[in-house]
Amino acid sequence: MNIVKNLDLAIKKSEAKAKGGGYLVNGKMFDCYMTNEEWESFKNNMSADAMSEFSRGDGGELTEKNGYPPKMSSYGSSSRMIYNLSKDKKIFHFEKKLHTTIGGTANLDGFYDDGSRYIFVEAKCHEIYSKKSDIVSKSYKKLYEFINTYMADSIQIQMCDAKKDGYMKAVYFADGEKLLHLDLKQMICHLLGIATGILKGTLERKQNDFIYLLYDPTELDISKDVKEATNEIYERTRYECNLVDFATLFRVILLFLMEEKYGYLINDDELDMMICGFSFILASQELYPLLMQ
């Protein structure tokens, strides 16, 4: 059972404008994707700013690569989903890059500043139905040990050496349960990026709302066995999101950066106010537009 392909085809079927066929590369058709003509029309209707931001992203969303269609032309693409849901919001940014201090760059799918708050968005559509990598740079080891110490009652990260030099394997647990689908490695990277921005002054100290935009597949017209499998993974991912205390994790990451890298640039009262102004919001494609009003 190929869950991802079946899910993508069901999303394609659910959209009134979706037609048959698919994307052709070197004579090979990819039926889970827009047709070449539909893709060109999609790009032509994209704003110059959005086109530029997706082009600068690390995902290769807009171009063919290694004999495959552009990633964004897939009906199950999270980039396509967030673009369609956010394109009418003025000054909304895609593929926001934030330095993480210890491990390269965080690439957030969406970013919006409404003056009083920042909104950061991580979007997931068909990605949660594939196995995620457990390999991470050893540059994260000291942070992970810090998290294990300060969040011992809620989060634990088990680490061991990987075959590749400079890397390790990591398994993530919340409230004693292994996280099977939530990519906590990525979430830690994103929170590092936000914390670094605050401490370095590239982000203002104000309310931070982190929206985890997770595509809800439960109403799709799909075969019974695939529906059961997708619904099980979707509900498990939602459950795992609710296991993690992201506000406390954000606090611990800020403390780590202040202790190890930047010095104590925020006092305890400022830190408390900042954490009180942080929220993690789990949203479906139906709820997301309401949150962005």
C-alpha cells in the first residue's frame, strides 16, 4: 500500500479543477502531479515575491530535478498547500530562513508579522506518511543533553553514534512515548531559529505564535484500507503534537543559547513574559484561514 501516492491522488480528485493526466518528464508521466500546462499556469499566477522566496528555498520546489517534477506541482505538497491558503495575505512570506546558532539554518514554511505578533508556520501535508530521518548533526548533542536535563519529566532524546562522521542517531520521546510522526528534530531547529533571532535582535521581543498546519485527510474519498491507515497516522501526529510542551521547550532553548552562546541578554521577568507570549497552535486546512484573519 503506497499511502502517499493514494493520498495525493485523493487530494487531486477532491479538487474541482483537477483533471486527469499528470506531469511529464522525459516521456514519463507522474499522475500525482499537475499537468505541465497546469503547473505553468500555477506559476504564472504566483506573485513575483512568492516566486522569488520559493526559488531561494532549499527544497527545489519550482524546478524539475533528477527526472522528477517540481515538488510543488504535487497535489500532496505542503508548499502548495500553504501557498494556496496564504497567497492572499499581504506581506506573508514563504520559506523564511532563520539562523539557528548551532546547526545551520531553519527553513520555516511561512512567516507573518502583523505588528503586534509574529506568526511562524510549519506545514505538513503528505510528509507525515513517510519515514523521517533519525540522523542529526553532533552539533546538537550538547543542546539535546541540556533538554534531557531540564525537561527530564516530559522530553527525552536518546542518542548514539551514526556511521557517518559528525552525525548521530536520535530517537525522541514525550511523556514516555516515542514520537513516530512528529518531527521534533525539525521543531527544535525552528525554535532555535526563533530564539536566535530574538537574542541577536533580528526579531523583536513580542508575541510569537507557531502554527503547525497539518492537512486533515479524513473527508477524502479514498479506499477503506488507505483511509484507515491515513486517519491513524493523522490522529497519531495530532496526539504527538499535544504531548510536547512547546512553550517550555522554547524556554529551555533560550536558556541554552544564553548560557552557552550569547550571555544572559534576557532577565527572568522578561523571559517569563516572552514564554507567556508564546503559543503552539495545531491547525487543519479548515482552521488555518480563521487564525490568519
